[in-house]
Amino acid sequence: MNETMKSKERVILLAVGLQNKDMETLQSLDELAELTDTAGAVAVHRMIQNRDGFHPATYVGKGKIEEIKEALAIHEATTVICDDELSPTQLRNLEQQVDAKVIDRTALILDIFAQHAHTSEGILQVELAQLKYRSSRLIGLRASLSRLGGGIGTRGPGEKKLEMDRRLLRTRMEQLKSELEEVHRHRSLLREGRKRQGKPLVAIVGYTNAGKSTLLNALTDAGVREEDQLFATLDPTTRNLVLPEGKEILLTDTVGFIRKLPHHLVDAFRSTLEEAVFADLLIHVVDAGNPQLKRHMEVVYSTLRELGAVDKPVLTLFNKCDRPDAARGLFDADAFKSLYVSAKTGEGLPQALRAMEERLRLDKILVKTVIGYQDGSLLNNIRTFGQILVEEYRNEGVYVEAYLDDHLVSKYGLEQGESEREDGE
């Protein structure tokens, strides 16, 4: 174990504690340590400087810089990771004064994304986000770009791309945007195809490591990677799911949210995250055993607002209820229903499926009708776009009880409740 720690990149975590936010700073630093571990490094020391604001030139004050230099020597660390996004000036000055590699929270998250992106879309999105981040930091970093070595903050586009001048960098970014726009068009076509199939889309959202992938696997046998790590899965997965009464829907997960998620990262992953925007229903997964769950829920809703998905109906599932540290008596006022579940053991999942079914049916109209045998196309459309409760073959035709969208009821001249339709018109 000690040999493993010695072989890992040794880092010092650094944060600025703003007034009246001591607990939030400590919690954020805990999360930074988890991110560091996910990136493959080991945090050997933590440092906090309480200030009224960030130092405009070096992030922290001069006295703390001297402490950092001492800590680097004592703990044999080679890197300082800051818990906020630093400006190019702060990054350059702090690195020069401590004489060690300095990266910020954004670079750390991007590094993890670079490790976990496996699909072509995910790789494109990560590269675009990295180039956007690094393009504003090229000035004054020429010397550091030529340094040999690896570790956190060096994965992704690579040295060759980082040495490009601004014109070539912009060209590459435009190329990536064009390729992602093509992905966006492809997603739009897929979405239209799903709509024609009459399958509602349900998107799983939540804070990173809340158990979204485990839930998807439990409900659909998707086989998505599950690990107790932040951002263990980055690329979204969509699977078919049949609800208890037979209605087939599409269930998709999304990349996990996290506090201090950079805007350019949200922009780069917008084509992936927009699945939440077009979803008919959102499943908000919350880790019931996490002491910071309320803060995590705030971050999720804040990100949904940024994406323009706050008007969606939300079913909140307080996951990991099988754990002894899981909180009880929780309720999400922004959701139409809150349930306790365990994606790992299956507890509460039948109730969750029924809640999904009931909510998706809420905007539908119950139709009871007899369809003439000559009108097979109408029956097929009801099967495709509606949820059939009863289908009986009678002398005069097929008797159907089904839930349908109101526009289909109007289109085919059906009436809510009982109606007879024997002539196929």
C-alpha cells in the first residue's frame, strides 16, 4: 500500500475560505480530495487560507505561499491543486512562486473526463472543453508547455496541440464544434425517431456518484460501469424499459453534476445534457447517505435551470437507503414524488416504476372505443403511441381502452370515456 502511494502523484490541496463559509469550504475540499483520488493521485496535505476574497494575483496571500513551499518539501509533493478556477495570471504567478506544478479544480475535472471518455462524442466534448480552458492560458505558459513529465492536467489534447498558436487553436476548436454539431443533428434525428415510435424519454439526473448508473443497470440490465468514484461513467447510455402495465419507454442516464462545474464544460457537454431538456420525465437520484445531500440537490437544480430543464416533472429517488448512514424523513419539494430506494438491493424500485407510469399517464386521456376491423392503421397507432389497458376482439371490431395524448384523441375524433368507432372513419 505504501509503495502504491509513493508511486502516485503526491499533491497538496489548497482552498480559500471566504467569510461565513467555513463548512462549505471544508466540504468542497473533501470533494476535491475525492476528485484527486479519482484522477489517480494522492492528497498528502490540505491547506486553507481564510480571506475576504481571492488574491487577484496569486489566489492566496504571500504568507500562505511560503507555507505552501514548506509543505511541498515536507510532504515530498510535486503538485498544488486549487479548489477554484484560477485566472491565467493567478495560475502563472502561483506556479512561479511555489516552484511546482499548479492546477485548479477545473483542470482536475477535465483530466478525469479525459480518462473516462470512451465514445467518439465524449472524446470530442472533452477535447473541446480542454482547449477552451487552455486557450486563455497560453500566454505566459510557453515555458511550462515544453516541460517533460506527466500526471494530472497533462492528459487530453496533448503537448502538440497545446503548442499551437492561437490561430491554429481556434481552427481546431471550430472543427470540434462542427463535428459536435453533426452529433447534435444525429441526436435530433434519433429523438424524432423515438417520438415516432411513441416511446416517452425518461432521463436520470443527479449529483456525481449518487448511483445513477447502478439504477440504470438495476432497471434495464444495461451493463454500465459502476464504481464508487466521482464521474465513473461519462458517456450516456439509453436503454428500453417496460413499465409494469406494458408501456415501453426509453431510460437514459446523463453525466453527473458537481459544484463549481465550469460554464464552458456545461457548454461542451450540452448535446449530451440536452437529453434532460427533451425528456418527458426526470428521475433525480440523490445519495441518501451523503451528509451534503441538500447542497448536492441545490447544485442539480441549479444546473437544470442553466440547461433550461426546470419545467420537467421530477421524481426524486433517495438512493442507497440500505446503508446504515442513510438519512430518513427526506422530501424534495420540487418533485411530484419522493421515494426511498436502493438500486443495489432493489428496494423501492417497483414503487418507483409505478410512480413513473402514473406520472407519464397523467397528461394522457383515457379512451374507450371499438375500432372496426377495416381500420387496422388506427389500432396500430394506438398501440404505438398510446398505453393500451384492454384489447378485446368482438364481432363488431376491437374494443380498446387506452391512454392517448390529447392531440391524437382530437386527430382521430375520439372522445374521452366511452365512444364507439365501428366504421373506421
